[in-house]
Amino acid sequence: MANPIKPTLKTEFIPWLLILLMIGAGIYFYNNLPERVAAHWNFSGQIDSYGPGQAQAIILPLAAIATYVLFLLLPYLDPKKERHGQFSKVYYVFKAMFLFLVAAVYFVVGLNGLGYNLPVGVIIPGLIGLIFIIAILILLVGTTGYSYIVYSREKKSLNN
């Protein structure tokens, strides 16, 4: 069975780069994070949970790899494979944005564990908000573009 969304170097470069950066940072974090590091922050940006440093160095890169593989497999499971061509660009952007968010969280948590006091309560919600804005813009532009194409085709067929 052929992949309805064919991955290429052009479409997969950013996800691969993010995963490789996380693996490289994971090696560094594994050797340099203290035994106990902050693992969770509440909405005020206050630490409310701690975890082992070496486990935190490994968990998010592995989760990013698993998510990436899931993104590669999901098109095979979709019953409407014939429509993938219309949405493949949005799918690539969504995949890259999601992995960017995972990588950003990973680097913020890792750098905080190394002693850099980054404002987690500002950075993470800001990144999530930015990704939502980008996603909404993509949906609006994509929907508008699709509507324009449908309208143009209908107009042409009415004129003929």
C-alpha cells in the first residue's frame, strides 16, 4: 500500500532536524542534569513537581520520535486517502509545529534543570498561543483558498 502523503527530504527536514537537536541535547542533558529537576509547572509558573534528571533527558526525545513515527503512519489509517493531496502541505506544517512545540518544551525544561531561570510560565503559554494563531491562520487561508478554487470551478462550469 502506497503512502498517500509521500515524505521527502524537503518535507521532513525540519522534523528530522528538531529530533536530532533533541537527541544531541538529550546526550548533554543526560550527563549534566542534576538528580532532581523540575518536571511540571502550574499556570502561575511555579514548580509543583520534580523528577529524575536522567529520565527527563530521555523521555521527550523518545516521545518526539514516537510522535513522528505516528505522523508517518496516520495517513495509512485514514479511510479517505484520496483527499490527502489537498491537505498534505497543512499536514507537513502541523507535524513540524507540533514537534517544534515538543522541542521547545524540552529545551526550556532542560535549561531550567541546568540552572538557567527561564520564565516557563511565560514561554510555554506564549509558544502554545503562537502555534494556535498559526494554526488558525492556516485553517482560514486553507479554507478560503479551497472555497475560491471551488467557486472558480463552479463559475467556469456555469459559463460553459
